[in-house]
Amino acid sequence: MDENKAIKELDKLISEFIERSTVFVQYSCYLPGLKDLKENHKTIRHVYDHEYLAFTKSTKTLISIKNLLELGNNEDVFILIRSIFENYLAARYLNENVHTIDDLPKLDEYIQNRIKIVLGYYSVKKGKVLDENGQQVAKLRNIKSQLVGMDELYYNDFYGFLSRFTHLDFSELDYYINEHASFVLNKENDPLLARLFTVFVITKVFEAIVTINGEDFYDEEEEKKCYNIVIKSLIAQRRIFKEYISAINFHANDDIVARHRVNLQNMLINMNNSLLDNIGDLNKASIF
């Protein structure tokens, strides 16, 4: 595959996503649930507060990723990709599981309980959320329990890969040494994957939050631009994933390297397949 051509295409998509995200944050993200709370209305509209926070946070992170890509610090890009990925999983879970007032306990897990933990009203012990009297009020939900749809296909491998850069993990030593086994700071690793994974997660954020029927946009033209960037991104990803997978060389003298490449192939295949997942209201039948 022409890796340089794919990198340029992905860089352009990242810049376009930043542009669309900036407009969406400025004109579409607000706090309807907080408004209801101030007016003493019992509401589930905090779901929107939560998703708009997730979107705004993801946009700032995406801007940081763009700067890190320019520096060639792709290991740190993987760390920030994990942050956007977690935002997406939480936003999608709430969007697809909170529909009526009866679902408020699920919403509290993500908003009220976490605020009370930070303020010291609640504490966490062995995965349980406890009140000031030591009584359990909820379980602390882990990320894996939020999985919806086809995210289950690739989650373990993808999240595991990203987490190896978030924490100190000796298995990633090769990213920080040169061919002479000396530590270096100027080695640029996986420039294509860093960009492909960035576009992968921000596209899913857009699908879960932006390309939704009834969503508010600055105007009709901006709405078209948001839908078009998602469609363009999905088509490009499907092609680049396929090309990258086909280009993987499985003929390695080192068994560890060979095993790594097989694991990478499986992860990429599942990630590519997940692009067909029905997230939000985009009609994918007309795309693929």
C-alpha cells in the first residue's frame, strides 16, 4: 500500500473533524439537564449534558493529538486515543440505555455518584460505591460493562493495545529503542496506525452524538458537512484497513514478531468490521 498517501488522507480527515467539531461545540453543545435541575424538574436530559461533555472533551483531545502527530510522538497519541475511546463508550452506553425516568439510576452512576465520590460524600471499596454510612448505593461500572453492539468484537485487543502505552509496559520497549538497543527520543513509530486509530475513534464519537435525528446544528449546511465527513471517513477507513491488513508480512524469523502480527491482523479485521455497526441514525446501507 502507499502509506504516505494514506497518511495524507487521514491527516486531512483529522483536520476536517476538528473543524466540524469546533463548530458543533460552539453552536450545538449545551446543558439541558442542568437547566431542568435549576427549575426543579426531574429529568433524564442529563444524558445530553453527559454526551456534550464527552464530545467537547474529545474535541480538545483531538486537537492535542494533531499536535502530537506533527511531533511524531505517536505513543502519546495512543494514550489520548484511549481517552476519546472511553468517552465514546460511555456516551453510547447512556444514549442506548437511558430512555425514561425509570432509567435514572443508570444515569446517576455516571453523574451524581461520581460527583459525590469526588466531593467525599461517597467512597469506593472493592468496586462498590458506599455512602457516608458505609451502605452500598451502587456498583462501580467498569468500561467493559458499557460495551454495546459490535464494540465487543475488538474491545479487548484495541483497549489492551492502547493501555500498554498509557501505563509502563515493558512489552513496548521496541518503541523507545533503536536498532542498536539504545534508548532514543526521535523514533517515530506506527505513523499510519496512529492516524487510522484517531480517525476510527472520533468517527464513532460523531456517530454516537452528532449524526442523530433531531440533533441541533448551526444550519442545514453544517448538518450536511457533519454527515458527509462521517461518510467520507467510513469509506476511507474501510479501504485503508483492508490495504493495511493485506500488506502485513507474516513471514518472520522471530516467533514473537509473527505472533504479534497475527494478533494485530485479528484486531484490525474486527475494527474494520465494526464500522458496519449501526450507531446513531446514519443510513449505512447506502454507504457500503
